[in-house]
Amino acid sequence: MRVPSFDVPWADFCDHEMLASLSCGFASFSSVALSCFALERCRAFRRFRAQPYKPNEGRLTNAEWWEALRVSAWNALVVQWPVNVVAFWLYRNVIGHGTELTITSVVGQLAFCLLFVEVWFYTSHIALHSKLLYRRVHKTHHRFTYPSAVCALYAHWLEFVFCNQLGVVLGPVLIGCHPYVTRAWLALALGGTALAHSGFVFATAVGRLFDASHHDLHHEFFHCNYGVLGLCDWLLRTDASYRGYIDAKAEKRNVPSHGGGA
Ligand SMILES: [Zn+2]
Ligand SMILES: [Zn+2]
């Protein structure tokens, strides 16, 4: 399927495909982050909070939310550009992108991107928890032990670029996904990371993929759930259930205390 293009003077440097893909990701992330901001303030949704025993029933204060937005916006609006320009230049001029849009190609390309980000994020995230990198880099992201969606991009620039951004952008570039698949992937990945930090858990069969069930436990207990999907955590026995944190959480839920953060 042919993708319409715009003939603009700056197209060589900043091609429309990059802007279209990034816009999809940005729109998806912002809608989830803003929806979560509103839902956190609705009494009816408080029973879905992942850590209701934390201060303020496990919700960020307004001041914390704005602080998270400040750093996330800096990463999203400024820090991300150099990698995007290079990656999308390769995508367009060296590797090229697919022109065929079939069910099989869409599913195959999305599956590759998903597996790629799982392995990339798990590996780099484990490295960020090393003595050398944790204090210098990753501690920033762990500032919020009961995060909100906007905290997803709250990270040191080095972590944001190498762990988060490359994991998402390299997948479609390496296999030359169809441009529409790349846009869908960016929307899925950015919306997904916002949901993973939303602090909302819904007791549904697909909840693990579309809420904070997995990653919130990493922010709460620190030594578990390093991956995105849970596949690497399951294979390498770093998932929360293996490490006994599910039971620890169940005990916490039985104590109606509001004292102290992790
Ligand atoms: Zn971590
Ligand atoms: Zn996180």
C-alpha cells in the first residue's frame, strides 16, 4: 500500500515519516497520561490503584505530577531528536521500508518489534541496576515508587536514549517495517509504557498487558519484573511471583496502613 508523502523543503533532514510516527507515539502517550491524571482524581477509580496503602492512596501529589511532567517533556520534546533523525534516515535511505501490507506482514512485524523491545529493555534494564549505573543513572527513574503514567519518561537522558528510545525505535528500523506498522508500533509502545506506569491494575485476563500489573511491582519491590512482557523475567526467574513479592504484596493489602513509601 502506497503511503502518501508531503513535499516539504526540510524533508531530507526531517522526513514526514519520522514526524508521522512520532506524532502517533506522542498522541498515544499524552492521551493515556492525561486520562490517568483525571482518573486518579476520581473517587470511583481508587479501588483500582496498585498501591493503595502508600501515602495519598498511592497517587502522586499535584506537585509531584508536574515535576514528572517537566522531566518527561524534556526527554520527549528535546532529548529524543538525535537518535530519531539518524534512525529514520537509515530507515528511509539505507534499510528501506516494506511496501506490502498484509495480515501476516503486520502481525510478523509487530511481533518482532515486541520481542525486540522485550529483550533490549530487559538486558539494558538489568545493566542499569548494576552498582555502577544505578546511582549515576537509573536512580532518577526509581524516584517514584508508586508512579503515574507521566513518570514513564521520567529518566536520566542516558537511560531514556539507550534503554527506552533505542528499544522502541530500532525494531521497526532494523526489519524495515511498513510505515503504517511503524506508526502503529510507536502508538502501541508509547501508550503501553504510559499504561505500565499508570498505577492502575484491572483484574482481567489481559490486564497484565494493558495496565500496570507487571511494571508497578518493579517500582514497588525493585528486584523483580525487569522486562516489558514478562517473558524474559519468566525465563530467567526474575519475575515477582518467583521472588515471593506477590505474597508480600497480598500481605500489604491486608494492612490498612497509610504509613511510609518504599
Ligand atoms: Zn529499574
Ligand atoms: Zn518504570
